[in-house]
Amino acid sequence: MSNRVVFMGSPDFSLSTLRLLAQHYQVVGVVTQPDRASGRGRELKAPPVKLLAQELNIPIIQPEKLRNPEAMQQLQAWAPDLIVVAAFGQILKKDVLELPKYGCINVHASLLPRWRGAAPINAAVLAGDEETGVTIMKMDVGLDTGPMLAMKSIRIKPDDTAGSLFDVLATLGADLLIETLPAYMDGKLSPQPQPEEGATYAPMLKKEDGLLDYNQPAVDLARRVRAMNPWPGAWFEWNGAPLKVHKAHVGQGKAEAGKRLVEQNQPAVGTGSGILILDEVQPPGKKPMNGKSFLAGARNWLE
């Protein structure tokens, strides 16, 4: 418990790591993103890590940028032996990376070097990867390019969404970190460079990434529905408004791309190859509903 640790993270993915870290080490401070306006009322909402840090009585700072002088002064005052990062959302500069004796260790939700970047879980589902996992790495000035300490993989099941994998990988990453740190800080585990081949990049998602382009094959669209669940969510325009698609699968047969159908008592749409059956949808202003319930109220679905 003698090593002083600072934790940097913001979303739900970070919570398992912070909670477990606080059970095993002296977490002297937490750095997280500023509160952001959210929802229709645009009220300020705290990042999940802030709420957990308050519950654990750990001091918090929320700099817009880590390079702010006040943020650096606080980091130096905390005098960390180690900084642990999990989905923080900011790039760490050289002066931060070099501050702790043991450097900065990142919990990344992919099998590096595949899917460096902000949205690795979504990217793995969208690409049809058969497996994903977590990597514990020592950070350098690049984007997820640092040498690796440990890695653990899991299979991606056919019905996995980004959301379901998110929960599994958050726990897996926290456990692997706690398993890895003692040997690393004792000098018994050395970081190994990432392979040069196989590097891919997963950029931050935008709302438009959820748009279903029915000129694409149904198998790709079904993966996009899973990859964009829960955020930004898959959708397409119907009746002049976005119709969200929470669950879908590839059906038998074929139809013209974009043509609306009814298959297996469910709404369906023709694609560039095959048809996509919409199992669960959400019209604007309504709750999610199964396809059969949607059809009961969507009298003009086939028009």
C-alpha cells in the first residue's frame, strides 16, 4: 500500500479499474473530465469516475486540458509513483508520462496493436472480429503505441453488442491490471514492444456512424447495429425522422436495397445483399419495442 497512485479515467469503463485499484493501492488523486451539459435540459452531468471518487473520498481534479498549469501543479503535489489510465479521453504529454517513477500504465480494450484509438470495442464488432480483449501497456507519446505488459483475449459471441462486451472487458481489464502491477513494479516484468504489423485505428464515434446504408450487405448492417449499441445507436430515416434499430438479424431471401418488407411478422428492409430483419426498434419519442408491436402501429410501413 506504500506506492502512491494517481488514476485518470472518465466513463463507466473506468469504474472497475478505479474501484479495484483503490482496494490494493494508495490512490492519492483522480483526474477526470469536466462536468458536461447533458440531456434536454442541458444540465451539467458529472463523469461516472467523479462520482465513484467522491464515494471513495479520493481528491479529484477536472482540467479541460492536462497541460493547464494548475493541473500539472496538482499532479506534482500528489507525487505519484504510478499513474494508471483507463478511458481518460486526453492525450498525455511527455512531462506527465515522465512524472511517476513507474511511468503511466494504460488499460486498453483491445488486443494491441489492433484497434488503437478511442472506440476499440465498437470497431472490433463492426469489423466482424472473432476475438477481442484487453492490453495493459506502458504509455508513450504516441496513441496507444507503447510497449505491452500483459494481454488477455475473449471470444466475441454472435449476439454480442458493444455494450455487452464493454461490461466484460471493463472487469477483465481491472483484474488483469491488478494481476500485472506487482511484478511490473518489482522489476520482474518488462514491457515488450508492440508488433509492427497488424496495427489498426478506431476513431471516436459520431452520431452519423450509426446510419444504416441499405446499399451495404445485410451481414454488415447487422454488425453495425450491434457495434453501435448502445451509443451512438443504429438508425435510418423513415417518415422524415430517425427510426432507431436496437436489434436486427440477417433474413432469408433478397429484395431491392431500401425496400421495406414484412418477414416473419417483423419489419424488414432489402439491402445490397440479402435482407435485414428489424427485431427491436424505437420510433421518435417512444420506448423501444419489438418489431411485431412496431408493425401494429406503423400502418404505412410498406408504402
